[in-house]
Amino acid sequence: MKKYPSLKELIWCQEEPLNQGAWYAKHHRMTELIKKGQTLDVVARPASAAPAVGYAAKHIQQQKEVINAALGIKE
């Protein structure tokens, strides 16, 4: 983040559910790096006991929602 001193918004995007993956393990460290005037948001699949939804159609739908949310695309 030192390379981007003008950074105002940081979005962590991950395919795994919110309670899994790197966000779950590292968000506290990322929060420590945020300076005044900056925001940190996360985009991920809903929290779940399983790492995958189990239905191809639902997976594709969730994947599209995650990507669109991370890029700020509203449909």
C-alpha cells in the first residue's frame, strides 16, 4: 500500500466464503494498515460451513455477484 499513497478505497475480493480464505485469517492485519481517509471493504461469498455451494448454477450466480460487487457493477 506504500506504492499507492493516494489510495482511498481498498476492496479485498475472494472466491471463498466470508468466514474462510485469506480474509478470515488476515483482515485484522489489513485493518492496521488503513490510514485516515481510507476505507477497507470485503467482497466474498456469504459465510458458510462448506467451502463450495455444491450446485453449479448457484456457484456461477455467486461468482458473478462477487465480481460485480468488487468492480462496482450494478445489474
